[in-house]
Amino acid sequence: MSTHDEPGRELSLRASDEERERIVSLLNTAVSEGRLTLAEFSERSGAVYSSRTRADLQELVEDLPVAPNVTTSAPGSESERTEHVPIGAIKRSGRWRLPARSTLGVSIGPIKLDLRDAELDAADVTINASTAIGTIKVVVPDNVRLIVDGNSSLGTRTIAENQLPAHIPAPTIRLRLDTSIGTVKVYVDDGKRRYYF
């Protein structure tokens, strides 16, 4: 038997960039199906790019189905949530379900969203958050595509940059954050700092 016919030979071969991109795409699909949280996606996709062999890549997806789930929501049937609090706060953290579109509003008070363990209803989600008087604070995991816009009439805006190249498949989080009087802070958790709510 030649060495090319040995069992496991295929898995011991070096992984290509195309194979890595295919695995990240599979992980991205798993996020939109609710199989992985954003934090799990971030951890695994980081490991994909440091993987050397096909076996390393296989290990990262062995608990996921090979093909996308055909029972996922059809286009146009994405989930949506609207929540408004006159005086108080909107806070989300831990493992929670994030719809494809969310509109969150507080007249007086903060909005605090920790998306690191959130499960996404879609691979591309949009959050519109606004407060007349208050702070908006959002923490997202590394290795997601983050797009932030919005306005603050009186206050400060601190927005972390997380620019992923367009060719890398990753969940997309679009944040529209508006305040009249207050601060906006968006952090990308790269594992080097602790964030508390």
C-alpha cells in the first residue's frame, strides 16, 4: 500500500486558504441557524486561520452538520423585535436570541447590549437603538463584521474599529445608535480586556 492510500492521509495534509474560507462559511451558517453563539464563532474562526492541517479544520466543525439546514427561515420571513421603555433601561447579556432586526428605544435611561454570547436569527442583523437621555453601550466579539452609524447631539461616541476584509465570510452586525444627550460606546472583545455591565 502506498503512503497516498493510508487511512487518515487526507486529514494530515496541509489546509489551503480555500478550505479555511469554506470552514468559516460553514461556521457563519451555523451562527445564523442558532447552532453557535457569536463568541463561539469568534473563537472557532480565529482557530481556523491558525489551523495547519485538514484534521485541525475538521475538528472545528465535527459537531456541526455538513450541509446548511434546509428548514431555516425563508427569505423575507426574518424575525423582528421592537421594544420601548419610557424611563428605565434595556439590558441584554449572556445567551440570548437576537432577531434579524431590532428596534430598541429608551426615553430616559441606558441601553446595554452584550452580543458575545448572542444567538443570531440571521447572518446579517441590524440593531437600531436610541435614547433621548442616556448611554448606549455595546460589546461584540472579535471576528464579526461590524458596521456602526448614528448620531449624538450632545455627548461622546467611542466606536471600536473591526474592519474585516470583504472576502472573509463572517456574521454582520449593523448598529444604528442615536442619542440626544448621552454617550455611545462600542467595544470589540478581543480577549485582552474585561467588559462588565
